[in-house]
Amino acid sequence: MADNDKNTDTRQQDITKFLIMTLASIVIMFIVFAGVNYIIMENLISQKMSSIQLSQEELAEGEGDGDEIQKGIIVDLGDFILNLCDENQKKYLKVNVAIEVTQKDTDFPAATEEKSGGHGGHGAAPAPADPMEAIQKEMNQYKPAIRDAVITNLSSKTSTELATAAGKELAKEQITNDINSILGGEREVLRVSFGQFIIQ
């Protein structure tokens, strides 16, 4: 009887030891898992935060660049109807071309005076002539050469070249370079725009 009690006590002690060991290992595994999980989450959060900061900086830089987009003065060069350089059959192009050129500091003196306080009271200077009219007059002296550059450029293209977006962009780039060389640094072409663009 005493041996049975000893065996039962020994078994209970073994079971208790086993349960204690199992619980201890579960607790240790839980602590290790929680620690690893914490480290991983901390790294992920710090990476996310740094990427958010980077994207905010890029956004701020992008907004700064957006402020720097230069606005110019639109000069309409009118309609062009010209033959294209296709060999097999005659094709012609009807296009409206406008250019946007840079502004000078002297283009809008009235706006500059208003910003600096202007002339107050009686005896103020008379309002200057329309600045856009003066700019158009200035550009009119270049118009024949500019129109010639556009005609020369576009008539040297085939209808296949001008049918693609890339072909149109290339033509605009070449026209921009040609006109900039005509203007000789007085102004600079910011953009060339095609209005109506029909190839037949």
C-alpha cells in the first residue's frame, strides 16, 4: 500500500514537473515571440515613418517646382496650309500654331508700380499704353522669319511622322529651337502649341 502511495506521489510529482516545464516553455516562447514581433513591428513602423517623411519632402519640393512653372505670353502665328514630304502621294497639313514666349521685367510696368506702392494723389503719371499691344508689335518684326521656320520644319516631315504623338513632339521641339535662334536671346520660347491639326 505504501509502495502504491509512493508511486502515485512520484507520478503526481512527474506530472507536476511536466506541467511546470510545459508552462515555463510556453511562457518563454510567448516572451520570445512577443519580443521578435515587437522588434519587427518597430522596424516596419520606422520604415513607414521615414517613407512618409520622404514623400512629404518630395511633395513639398514638387509644390516648390509647381510655383516655378513659368508663364509666358501667347503669340498666335495663325493657320498654316502646307504640303508634306510624302513621296507616293501628295498630302497636306492644315495646322494652327501658337507659341508661348517668356516675359521681360519691362513688359508690365503698371503691375510693378502697383506692387511697389504706385503713384498716389494728384498729378500721377498717365496710364501706359497696353503692354500686350507693345509685345505683339515687338513679335511682329520676327513673325515672317518665325512663320518661315514653322513652314520649313513641318513641310520637311511626312504624314506618317506627324501622325504620331512622338512625331508631333519632335516637330515642336525643333520649331522651338529654330524660333529661339531667330529671337537671339531677346525672348525664349517656352512652348509650341498646335491647335487644329488636320492631315489630308
